[in-house]
Amino acid sequence: MPSLSSLEFIPYLNDRGLLPDQFQGKVGVYAIFDAEQKLQYIGYSRDIYLSLKQHLVCQPLHCYWLKVATVDRPNRTVLEEIRDSWMAENGATPVGNAADAALWSQPIDVKQRMTTTEQTAYQTAVDELSQIKILKQVAHRVEAELIGILSDRRVQEELRFNPKMKEEGWLDLK
């Protein structure tokens, strides 16, 4: 079981604006760090690459560095042991695993990002179809804001959001 401190920092994005593709389809534990290399989140996944992509969309301003330990055989107990030992080594639970856990691990709730005008329109909508239309509009606005932030970071990853989830007020990668 590798210690967190023994692992090298890996840039979250390479010089072409892409995630490290060596983690596609790989099982393991990963730690995400901000621009100052302060630990933000520790997770484990059956496909580290896809998880990193989702985290980048959810927390684009906090994903700058990685440390990764892959395992040959998927075993939840082993993955949880590594994650827990890294948290213990850190001395504190990262904010992404505590107070901000949902912001790191769940699809983006666009209802939480509605403007006052959008909230009023949603609450006074005459029927469910009108509410769905408003949720889709909000989802498109939030998606455009995220794409802008990611573009500023020169992200070149292909990002496709699930259109059905937008109707329900969520942004989630497809």
C-alpha cells in the first residue's frame, strides 16, 4: 500500500489540455490537489479517468494535481483501506470528502444555481412542462458557464452532458 507522500504529483491536465489517458479503464485510488498542491479530495474508482473527468466538471477550480495508486484487482476493501490511510496520513479529512462531498461526487444541481428571476419563473410555472423548460434553460446557462471556466483552463476534453438529466435539473456527463 503506497503512502500518499511517496507518490509523485501528476498534472491534472497535460500540455494539450487533456486528462492523463494512462488511467483510462484503470482501477485505483486518487488524490486531487488544487493549484497550491493542497489536498482537496480522495476517491477511488473502477475507471479513474472517467472519475477525474467528472470531478473536473464539478470542481474545475480545484483540480490541478493528482496522486494515483492503481490496483490490479478491483477490491473495494483494499481501495477503501488505501483511501483511509491517505486521509490518516493527511491528518485531516479533505474538504471534498467532508463538508463539500456532494459537490465532488454528485451531478451538478442546477436548481442551486438559479438566479432570483429563474427561481420565480420556476415557482410560478403553470405546469410541469413549463418547469422542465425552465430547468433545461438553467442547465444550458450553467453548462455554458462551466465550459467557459474549462476553456479558460485550456481543457480540450470532449464533454457531453446527459440531456435527460438536464430536464430534471442536473448536469451529469454522459
